[in-house]
Amino acid sequence: MQTTIDVKGMSCGHCEQSVKGALENLTGVTTVEVHLNTGKVDITYDDTKVSIADMQEVIEEQGYDVIV
């Protein structure tokens, strides 16, 4: 499965690495691509192992807002 999540508050390489690292630590997430210029995060994942809600939660735990 693939999804794109809109994230507010990312502005630098550290932001990118925080979000990417948190998502990559989730079981079932296979690839993460962060686009700082648009605030979008493209994620490829196994929906039998991880949910979009799980992904949104770990992004918010890093201090960023998920736009639904």
C-alpha cells in the first residue's frame, strides 16, 4: 500500500530525519520519502502490520502536526 500524509511544521533536514526515522521504525513501513518543500510524506507500507493512524501518531510524537 502507499499513502501520502500532509505534515505541518517541517522546515529543515533535522525535521526530515525525525519524521523519516520515526516512520521507518514502525513495523510494516518499507519506504519513506519526505518532501520538505510541500510538507508531504510518501509512505509505502504493509497494511496488515501498520495503520495510517499509527503513522500519524508517531509523526505527532515528533512534534509535528498531521493535516487530515
